[in-house]
Amino acid sequence: MKKLASLDVDGTEEAVVLRTKLWSLARALLLSKTEATRTATLLSELSRRLLAEEDSFALRIDLDEPDRRRIRFSVKEGVAIPESKDDPFRRFFDRVDIGEIGEGCFWMVLEKNLPAASSGEEVRTFDELREIVERLSEHQLLERVERRNKELAKAYEALRNSRNELLNRAQSLAKLGGWEIDLDTMKLDWTDELYRIHELPTSYRPTVEDALQFYAPEARGVVSAAVEKGIEEGEPWDLELPFVTAKGRRLWVRAMGYPERENGKTVRLAGVFQDITEFKQSQLLLEKQFEALAFKNRELEQFAYVASHDLQEPLQVVTSYTQLLARRYGSALDEEGAMFIRYANEAAQRMKALIKDLLDYSRLGRKGEWEEIPCNEILDTVLENLRVSIEESGATVTRSELPSVIGSRIELEQLFQNLISNAIKFTREGQAPAVRVEAVELEEHWQFSVSDNGIGIPPDYRERVFTIFQRLHNKADYEGTGIGLSICKKVVELCGGDIKVESSESGGARFIFTLSKRPPASDLPGAGLKTGEKPAANVDLRTTIASLSK
Amino acid sequence: MNPKLNLILLVDDDIPTNALHKIVIKDSGIANSVHAENSAEAALKYLKDIESHPRPDVIFLDINMPGMNGFEFMKAYDTLDEKCKGRAIIFMLTTSLNPDDQVRAEGFSSVTGFRNKPLDEETLQEVAEQVVAL
């Protein structure tokens, strides 16, 4: 064996240099890249261990010149821990010898077999090899490391920029910016989007006092109070406020601030700032529309109620006088005169019925507690109410098992009673009514049906029958005001369902309606949304910001 | 004064209204006779029966009727044979002049006009003059 070099290794930088030298040497000795890396890694690992115990050590490198089939690395003495049989050194090197000199001090020899040069491969001279190990000065190697470091820094910077760019774009899309105040220096920092929202150039240097001035005058007090409380008590804030940009545009902004406390004292304020003008405008519009709708609805209810109440009075007078006329002067009138009085009286009675029905209809949905009610009970009550007409017509009413539903007892009774009395009323000449009530369970609803064997409803009229005061038959043939089915429709809709009619198997009518298992609390559109309540879309804002700022 | 019209047909589901209109028309003396039907379906049947009934000069048609309403009657009327229609002039009747109804009625060329219900002497005289002038 011929000594190639003896390297003094001391300190971490040296270890890095060693690694580079050994890699180059291994390559020059025709080891593959993988083997060269492995050689360099294992020896730098060895040097790391040795340097952990001592300041320096000497690594000697030998070659079996001129055959050059083996390379030997040896450490004469060092406090290296003896390796076990299957450690990485033993697996890679062809010879690993460790001996104890005494008192935890060891020597170590590592040998690696080298491949023979195949034709065309450059075989380095011994001096060239020595050069590789010795030529690269520490200085050169350091330069190389520094260069690599710079490249890494550059790549990191590029990565950071692209991330900033992305963040910037996201903020701009969401019209969302961030700010921060260091309470020691009172220095205020804005993200780019904050400049955009303020309509200020990014060269502008905002101060805390300036920043307050952009809120609309009526909002400034609210903001400074919130900031003060944040500083003194560490309480975060979340406000929706009117705002005026540098160019005088009025906006709505959402301003959130989070005080950061150290030792019970607020040291920093950080926050999020968002232009919510569009959102606010549509919210305000929605609130306005909702209120207008609620108002209209109340007005209509009131109108129907008052109208029907006030109409009853003069009507009562008309009725009283026609009756008085008939009683006092009936004998003095001829047949035609009697008919006039009868017609007038009948019309007044009919109007009374219409008003009563209108009153009932306008009251639907405003009375009664909602509760869970067994439909079997409802049907029992209804059949009792209709006992006389059922007996007179000889009707049979059968039912399947009926579920319990949630609703107003009175209204559900009206629903079933109207449908069943219709089924008994609109019958064919000489045929006893047969009515069948059934219920089936759907996913979100119960579906009921009331079928009869009566005269049925022609397809053209199946929608119109649910309109208030729309009748299908002449009063002379079938009496009624034409309100029953419109009451049914309203009750069903209040219970979050719908109603339709089709032909039953026997050519009669089959009314099908659904009742929601979880009926809505109110019949007004948008009634669930109270003023000042924020839609769900905005709720996750805080999370979004948290993830953006990470 | 001779009556200007021969026959007036009333189509209204309300029997007292038909009775009242019959009386007012008779009292006004604008027509020789008045016939009333209580439904649009019955009125169509009446018009189709050329053999038994003369053709009316004027039809007063109620809009709001159970079953077939005034507009549906007009749709069916437009498909009738000319022989059945004769030279009838049609006025639609309603208690309140709903603008929607008016627009809808304009879609029927055979509807000459709208009148308020119940009919009175003045309206009838004016209708008679209008019909004669046509």
C-alpha cells in the first residue's frame, strides 16, 4: 500500500471539505456516483462522530499501487465507538477493522475494493489523485459552499415572491387586507390590498391617526373606542362600518382587530380589513325587501280582517231589514215581490258566508300553538263533526294507519274536514260515498291521500279549484262558497307541504297532500333571517384569514 | 217606440242576477225578449240548437262563473259554426273592472265591450244604440 494523503480534519467546515474531497477522489478511482456518495457520506459520518469527542483527527488514505484494486482509510486513534457487525460501514466497506488502544481509544481501518478500469475510462496518475485530495484548498471549497448557499437563497426568495404574489392576488380578489400596529413604536403596516381599498399609492406611509380618518365621521367614535378597549383589555373587535376612500368613494368595510398581549399588556394590534360594500348593499337591499314584504303581508292580513269585519255590519242591517220587510209586508206583496225579498235575503246570507270564510282564511297561520298531533285523533274529531252528513248520505270512511304530524290542531282539522266533506258532498246520484284516507312515509314528508268515488274533477280545473272563491259547480247544484280547498292549500303550505288532485280509481277525486316532518317556523319568505344576522358565507372569514397569514 | 233588438241572451250562474237583469231589460223596452242561462256550458248548448231557438242580437256574459268561465266560453264560442253565432254582439259583465280581465278580453275579437254588473236602464239604452249603429 502506498500512502496517498494524510488529512488533518478539525471542525465542521473541514468535515464539509473532507466530504467533497473524498467524493471527487472516489469518482477519480472509478467508483460509481452512488458508491462515491456512500464513501463520502460514511466517512463524514465517521468524522462527525470523532469530532464530537475530540477537536481533530487524522485520516490517512492508502492505495495499492500500481494495481489500484483497493483503497484504505485509516484513523490511527480516536474515541470512536466500536460498530456492531451489521452497521452501514460493514455493509459498504470490504474490510472494517477496529482495535482498542486502551481507555476507550480505538484505531480503525476501512478498505473498499475498486473496480478495474474498462477501456475508454480515464485512469488518473497517482499524482493527479493526490492533487484531488490536496489541491482544493479550504478557501476554494468555502467559496463553493457559499455559492451554493446563494443559489439556495435565490431560489427561496423566488419561492417566497411567488407565494406573496399568490397571497396578494387572493387578498385582492377577496378585497381583504391585513394591518399591524406595533404599540411601542406606533408603526402601522399595511398589506397591498389595504392601499387598494384606501385608494392610496403604496408609497403612502400611513399613521394610526391617518388611518382613523378614513372611516366615515359617524363611525370614527366606534373604531377608536374599539381600539382603545383592545389596547386596554385585550378584547378583539369585529365591526361593519361606513368608510370613505382617499378619492372620496363611500364603502362599507369590515374591520377586525386582534390585540396581542404579553405579560398582561397589549403589545401589538393586528387585524383584517375587508371591503364588503357589495355584500353590504345586497344585504341591505334584502333587509329592505324583507321588511317591505313583511309589511305588505301584515297590511294584507289587516286588510282582509278589517274588511270582513266592517263588511259584516252593513250586511247585518240589510239582512235585518229584508227580514222585517218580509214579516211586516209579506202578505201585501205579490209572488214577484216575495221573490225579490227572497233573492235579496239569500244574497245577503251568501255574502255573510263569504265574509266568514274570508275571515277564517286570513286568520290561518296566526293562531294556535304548534304541537305534535296524531292524525288518527284529528280524523276521529272530523268524523264526529260530520256525523250528520255521513249518516244522511250513507257514506263509509276508511283509513290506513295515520302518523302524528306537527301543526296547529284547528288547522289540521279544517284540512281533513274540508277534504272529507267535499268527498261526501260531490257524489254521483244514487251512489253512497266511499272515502278512503291513507298515509305513506316519504323521506322528509308524510304523504296523505283522500280518495272518493264521487263526480271527480275534470283535468282542466284541477289547479283552479285551490284558488279562493273559485267554484266548479253552480250554487244551485252544490252549495258552498269556494273557500274549502283554498284553506286546505294554505294549511298544507304552512306545514311545508303541497297539495294536488288527481283522478281516483273509481273516477272520483283523489286529493294528495304532503306535510313536512319538520315544518317551517314561519310562512314568510326569508323569515329566518333577522336583521343584522350575517349569512353563513361570511362566517368562515376568520379561518380564511388565519390560513392566509400562515 | 219599437224595440231595437229582438233577443238578448244572459249568461250568468247567479239566478237572482239573471232575474234582475230580465226585469231591467223588460222595463227598458230595448228588446222583444230575454233568455237566461245559468252556466256557460248551457249557453253553448242553447246556441248550438239552431232549430229550436232564434239567434240572440246581444249576449251579456258573466266572467266569473263556476266551471267554465267567461273567457273559456269565448274560446269555445270562437270555434262555433257561423250559423250558430248569428249576428250576436257580446258584452262581458263583471262587478269590478279588473284591468287584467280587460287585457284578456282584448284577445277575443268577438267581444265588443265590458259593462258593469248589475245592468241598469242607462247602460242598456247606450248598448242598444251602439248595437244599432254597428
